[in-house]
Amino acid sequence: MSMKIWEIRSMSDEDLKKRLDELKLELIRLKTQAALGTLDNPGKIRTTRKTIARILTVLRERELSKKGGKSS
């Protein structure tokens, strides 16, 4: 299931990291199913990848805001 950005932003960093690990494992499982030809919904790979990207983006935004937004 795709998570909306407001859902992701409302989660703590710890919860996001845990969810990220779960989604990465899910993505591996989906890719394996696709390779074996047993995947029911190929679009699930895309939505999982997009959710992973959203979580990584929010985590990065939070990391940068803690540093004061300074860039090298």
C-alpha cells in the first residue's frame, strides 16, 4: 500500500526507519516473485519503490533541518 506524504511526515524517525526496512524486504520479495513469474500485481513494485523514496526524502529533510540547513 502506498503511503501518503502526510502519513510519512507524521511518523517518528524511528518508525520511518523500521518501515523503510520492511519495505526494502517487501521489494526484494516482489522482485523475486517477478523473476519467477508468480507476481500478481506488477504495479506493486513501482508503488513500493515510490514509498521508499518518499521515506528517504523525509528522513533527509529532517537530517538537513537538524544541521541548520547548511550545505558544503
